[in-house]
Amino acid sequence: MLGGARSGKSTFGEELARGLGGDAVLYVATAVVSDGDEELSRRVQVHQGRRPSGWSLLELSVGGLEPVFDSARGHGAVLFDSLTLWVSAGMYRETDESIVDELDRFLVDAASLPEPMIVVSDEVGLGLVPQSAEGRRFRDLLGMINQRVAAVSDEVYLCVAGIPLKIK
């Protein structure tokens, strides 16, 4: 599930997860809300308000992706929202190579899960070239990671203006 900011990708991902797992969905949240970041805090509250109360929650604020597999068993579906924020948080504590290695291990393990997994990520390569080296590093790293996830996914959607377009 790819899309730009406010494109409807998370909402569509939630709809897909609900259709696959009903109330037995594991929601993997990756947002790290810093003290004083009221805007991100509001966004998280909106996401929390949309989720059915029966969904399980796994918060991945730091560290690897292994907890997803321990928590996924027995759920009808897994919704990972978002890969963008996981990469962003990882950039401040790991090298790009270690982030890609962690993702590659995750993708191998995810292929063996019986539960369907929906991954939400931002498509950041369609906009302006970031001015800062750190911004370009993020755009390039996320673009490469999105390609890796899309390559092994059964289906890929691009959300534009709230409309999901199946591209694979």
C-alpha cells in the first residue's frame, strides 16, 4: 500500500485488514511521538479512533521487526502501518545497510506467515528532490525498501486522492 501524505493509504489498508481479519487483526504501529509533537500526536489519535476496539496492537517504536512474528500468530491479518516511520526512526540509530538487512530478514519470515500482511508506506519519490543530504538519503532508502517490499508482494496498491489503484 503506497501513497503520498493524506492519500488514503492507511484508511484503505484498514479496510483491507478488516475484510481479511475482521476483529482478529494485529495492528503494527511504528509512529514514535516525541514530546511536544502535537501534530503527530493528533495523527496517531485519528488512527487510534478508526481502529476497531477488538484489534490487537503492537507498537514498534525501536528495534527490530521480530516481535511482529511472535504477535501475528492467530490473527486473521496483520496491518503494518507504516514502513515509512519505521525507516525514519531507524535512520537515527542504524546504518542504511543494517536497515535493509533487517527488512530482508523480515520479508523472508513474512513469506512463511499464514496470516496475510498489509504494509503501508509512503511513496516519496514523486515529489521535489529534498534540499538536504539527510532528506535525499531518506527518500532514496525508502524508495529502495518500497521496491523490495513490492517485489515480493502478491498485490500492490497506489492510493491517490483517496482512490486505491491496483498496480500489481
